Amino acid sequence: MSRKSPQQFVKRQKEMERARKAREKMAKRQEKKECLVTEKDLSENSDQLISNET
């Protein structure tokens, strides 16, 4: 089997780095979305608690 050229190795490394950054970015977006949903749920629950207390 022949070895791949150095240019192909560099290209593959760049592709892997780009894919890693994309995964991290998606994870951040998902975390942000979950945080917003949690905050929304908390605010709705606190509104219900306030209305139940009065």
C-alpha cells in the first residue's frame, strides 16, 4: 500500500478541525436553547406560584 501525500494529510487534518468546530458550535447552540427553555419554564412556574398565593 502506498502512503498518502502530505497535502492530503493536511487537507484531512483541516477537515477534521472544521468538523470538530462545527460540533462544538452546535453543542453551544443546543445548550443555549435548553437554557432558554429552562428559564421560560421557571418563569411560568413562578407566575403560577404567585397567582396561586394570592
